[in-house]
Amino acid sequence: MKSYFATLSLTACCAWTISAQDIRQPAQDVSYPNASTSNSSIDVGFGPEGGAEALVVKTINSAKVSIRLAAFAFSSPLIVQALVAAKRRGVDIQIVVDQKHNVEEDKKRISRTALNALVGANIPVRTNSDYRLHHDKFIIVDTRHIQTGSLNYASSANRNSENVLVVWNDPGLAAKYLAHWESRFRNGADYSQK
């Protein structure tokens, strides 16, 4: 098979090369030449030491206007509390999560309890079942800040080696994430309390 390469430059001072070998389709254009502004910055957090989930909560707490969240696993009480508090501050929040993991396979009702709390706070939640896994894990805040990484928004993730990255103040990058988020939310089904 062919090898495909893409380069993603996030800031003027830092560049990462993403290499994917033996994939079935060519990589999409992931070049990002205008990735930094003079005001952009990056924060990172790691788990299980506690920094990863704390950085997610910090990102949510920074919201003044809007939050768009995409998740595979969703059950963290701390993240639920931060989202409900943001909603009470008047932040417009919309969420899309994986249907199979959070509803169909949620035997202990942990994820559904978290989703029910969001719906009970009038936060629109949709589930997406268009993919084998809706494995996205990112948040867009105020159409300018992006949180992403390996951390699932679940309590169980705090036992794993995880990472979180926040790019602050980069509307161009946020627009790319928002377009992806909108496609997943649009194709999702409204979640109602179960």
C-alpha cells in the first residue's frame, strides 16, 4: 500500500508531523498554515495525575458564549457539573456523543445518568450512530478555543494514561473543528432522558 504523509503546524514555534502508513484512503488536507495568532497559546494536561480532567474543566469554565462538545464516552461528574454551571451562566451548549457506548452498552446506566443530568438542565444532547465508533473527544469554546486529546469525558479515564491539549485563542482552528462537530451533531438523534 501507499504511504501518505501530512503535516500539521499548530504554532509558529512548534510543528508536528503526522505520518500514517498503510491506510486505505489518502489523508485529508490537514495543513494549517495560519495556525497561530499573536495571542494564541497552548496548555497541556496529563492523566492519571489529575491535570487532564482539570484542564477540561478549566476550558469549560472559561466559556462566555458557547460550548460545542463531541464525545465517545461521557460520564464524568466533574465535567457534567461544569457544563451545568456554564448553562446556568447563560452559555449556549450543545453536545453529541456516541450512541452505542453511552446508551446501548451502558448496562450500569452511568453514561445515561450523566446525559440525563444535561438534558434535565436543558442542554441539547444528540447521539450519533453513523460510525462504528463516534470516537471524537473535543470541545470548542466561544468559537475560538479548542480542547482535544485522548481523554474520554468519563470517570474511568482518570485511571488511564491520558493527554489533553487546549489551543487558546485560535478562531481559524476552531472553525475547522466546528465544521466537523456540526456534521456529527446534524446527523445525530436527539437524546431524551432514559
